[in-house]
Amino acid sequence: MKSNVGGIDRTLRIVLGLVLIGLAATGTVGLWGWIGVVPLATGAIGWCPPYALFGWNTCSMKNKA
């Protein structure tokens, strides 16, 4: 898997994921808040399946090939 999620995108995904999980854990929002696991995971690994499917890339790394 080639990284397709850039730095700012990764940071926002991780923060959003943690906020949603925190809200779900405290009961502030319903069970749907656990969907925060998805942006947290994609931000942590740096790869997003829909980005790969559509050919999007927010990662600024250049290929050296």
C-alpha cells in the first residue's frame, strides 16, 4: 500500500476520529460516534481506500522511481 493521505489530512482524520470516539464513549452522541474508528485508522496508517479507488492523493511525497 502506497501512502495516499498527507500530513494535514492525517492530522485532521486522527483528531476527528478521537473526538467522535470520545463523544461516543461518554454517551454524548449515540453509537454512530464509533464510526470515528474509520478516520482514526486511515489517519494512523496513512492510506484511505476511497482515495485509492478514485486516484486521489493528498500526500506530498514524490516517487523517486
